Amino acid sequence: MNDDFDEEMSSEKNIFGLYDSITELRNSGVTYTDNIPFSKQEHTLRNEYTDLSLLPAAFPTLFPYGVGGYEDNSHKHNIPFKQYVKHLLRVHDSEFRHYRSFIFATFDILLRREIVLETYLMTKQSKFKQSAELISKFTPNDIKIRIEQIYNNQPIINRAVFELTKNINVVGRKIMGSHQSRILLCNEIYTIIIRDGSPSLFITINPADLHSSIVIIYAGKKIDVNTLLPEDFPTATERAKLAHLDPTAVAKYFNVVIEKMIKFIIGYKTRRWSL
């Protein structure tokens, strides 16, 4: 963005003019995408795989011109949805990072896509037909019996319940943040211990994000760490507010700190001398 454009956008007249345009567009109930209008009163389900206007329609203040959706055919290169969301959360404009509903909505879309993909791959297996037949015999009474067995720490006896639980675990183990994925990570740790033995040293790394000036910089506050005096450092309330408004800054700080610790201090996968 050049200086002339910055100066133009910073003028009060243009700011209020842009705000009025966005407000008028939002209140009109109609958004234009590729010259095709659609109304908010149309109570139809949208396909999140093919509808390019899904995000612009859901977040009109983030996409005031109704364009800029993901996987747009007009793009020179096909950009996957996950990479597209990462880009929006990393751009200099902080509107996407500060819009909490946008983060939750896009994360939910990513989860559903992963679940659909893993389910599709599972249905292509040769034994899935037999598994589906067993699951079709599942009844509500089987759920009540299984709940009682869980409370009493009893194993699964019903074959239909066992097959359903097995399929859920197969699908969920590759879903980020799921209970099954954590169990998979624990099993990997167990196998490493069996192969290499129990670790002799335990290290707990807990980056103090609210006390770090790096998080403040990532959150968009301009400070000079070389000339910053203690009395000019943001208060605890200000730091907590910045971290709350921009959770991606905290996530980025944690990722950078852990990566550098592993690379330079622990020396994992490096030829240079390290601890």
C-alpha cells in the first residue's frame, strides 16, 4: 500500500464514506458476487466446497466488496482452504485475526473437511460393508447399556457398539485436537519408550506469553525493544487485552519459541554442537 493511498484512507471524509458504503451494503440485504445478487432472505443451504461467496456472505464487514472467497477459479493457482485461512490470519491487516467468529467458523470448516475425508477413505475399504451392516443393528438401548458399562469400567460386549467405536477412533485419530489424536500421540510415546527406553531427563517448557515483548509486537503494537524503558512497558491488563484480541499472536510466539528451543538448544536434527 503506497503513501498516497494511506493518506487518502486516513482522511476523515474517506473513512466515513467507506463506513457508510459498508453499512448500506450490509443493511440492503443483498450482496453482489461476480455480478450475481443473492438475498439474505434466501433460506437455502450453501455448499462450503463450491460456493465461492460463502465467506464473503457470512462476513460482509471483512469482505465489503463481496469477493475474495477461497478456492476461487479466477486465481492463477489453486489455493487450499487451510493455506488460505493461514494467509488471512497472517496478513498485516489485523481485522481477520481480531474477528473471533471468523476464526471459529473457518476452524469448524477445516474440521468437517478432515472428518469427511477420513470417513470417505474408510468407506472405500473392503471390510466397510460388513462394518456398516453391524452398525445398522445399533439401537438406543445399546447406548444405555454402554453408558452403564463405562461407569462400571466394563469392556464392550456388543459387536455393533464395538464396531461403531472402532470406526470413530479410526476417523478421529487424524482430526486435529480430537481425543483420538491425543491417544495416538500417547501411543507413539509408548512405542518410543519401548524402543529406546525411558527418558532420563524431563523438560517442561512453558513460554510466558503475557510477559513477552515479542507477543506485543506480533499483536501489532509498535515498540522498540532496544529503547524501551520499564516504566513504558505495557501494563499486565494491556498485555492481557492484546493477547485476548489477537490469539494468533500468542500461538505464533509459542510456535517460534518451541521451534528455536528444539533446534538450537536441544539440537534435534542438527549437526552443530548443542545440548
